[in-house]
Amino acid sequence: MKLATWNVNSVNARLPRVLEFLETHGPDVVCLQETKCEEAAFPHEALAAAGYRAVDHSTGRWAGVAILARADGAPAAEARGLPGSPVPEEGRWIEATVGGVRVASVYVINGRALDDPMYGAKLAFLDAMARRAAELAGSPLVVCGDFNIAPADIDVYDPAAFAGATHVSEPERERLRAILATGLVDGFRRVAPDTVQHTWWDYRAGHFHKGMGLRIDLVLASEGLAGRLRSCGIDRDFRKGPKPSDHAPVLAEFEPA
């Protein structure tokens, strides 16, 4: 199974790139975040023409998540919304079963600043994720998406520049470790323990070309699946080109069982 996750920062604005990505990589499953559209505006027809069925949790101009799968392995038993989320009105979590694997696409709350109320909401959201991951433990599971957390200093271009900021704070990282402790593995770090790569770069001041990024988009896989990882990497090319998302997609490929 080849799986990808990508914060597209508006699925309709980025639809040509999404279709190009599907044609280039031919993934079996794709998790999208920040789709930013109403339910009626989600591009099901265009994706179906490309050979993919989609389930989406679309709640308007902010947030939004989706799972795409090849039409011959369409998503099943979908579930929208994270139990216990402090922002249930926002589309930030969707689950579906694809090829015997439970897949969740997540867009974690940004948090804004350590003294902002949304930071507390972010921590509560991560706590809810840990509870849900524990409920799903014991079966093949992938939780992937935009976590808005850099797991360690190696995932930050300049840790000193982020001191006292969100995305790197110890409470956030502690909660990510709690999610991993339910039996999940950071796929990228499993195959590239010492590699410095990023998935997000600010649009401003040429941050992408200067290498000023963060690795905040993750593929977490249950231990059994992680043991079958053939590869897990970041495609920087899809951060380039006209009107790119500020995120690059992450791709993971698993050996057959």
C-alpha cells in the first residue's frame, strides 16, 4: 500500500496540483487536510474521473479533512469528527477503513501562541487523539496529517528561533509522545532516524528556498504496519510551482502483509 498525506491549503485552489500528484505517484490512499470548502463544493467528480473515491469532513472555509482511495478499494465505514474534540464544529478528523487498514486524516489545531485560548484547545484536541488512538490500538492503523507539532529539535530549522512558541513546546511534544505510546510509530523517523527534512515552510521571505522549515506533517503507523515500511519520504517538488501549498506531501509505502 502506498499512502500519502498532504495539507493542500484549499483543495479547490490546489486541485490541478492534487490531480498531478495522483497521476505522478499513483498512491492507493491519500489523506488531505485544510481542504477549506463546503461539503457541496468538495471536488468528488474530478477525483472520481482520476480514479479515486473520497470521503470528506467539510465544514466551510476553514479546516476540512478528507481520505481518498482508489475506486477499487474505496473508503468504508467512515466516521467524521474526533470524539472529545474541543471544536466539534470544525472538520479536523475523519476515519475510514481502506484495504483492511483503519486510516485517520487529522488537522490539529494550530494553537496560535502559548497564552492564547486556542493553545489550551490544541492540547485538549491532542488528548482526545490519544484516547481515540488507544481505542483503535491492536488493529492496523495509520493516523496521518498536519499535526502542527515538530516532534523534536531535529525537525526545526532553528530551535532557538522558536523558543517560547507553539509547535515546539514541551506540553505539545509530551502529548504527541502519548499518542505514539498507544502503539504508533513515526514512519519517517523509522526509516530516516537522522535525516533533516521539512514539510512546511512559511510563504514569506523565501523560507522554502532558504531551508527554513518545520517537519509537522506526520505518518504514524501501528507497529505491525511500521515493520513493513518500505519507504517514507517528503516530496519537495509539490511545494514548488505556481500557487503551491505551504506544505509538501509525505509518502509512505508498505510491503504487502
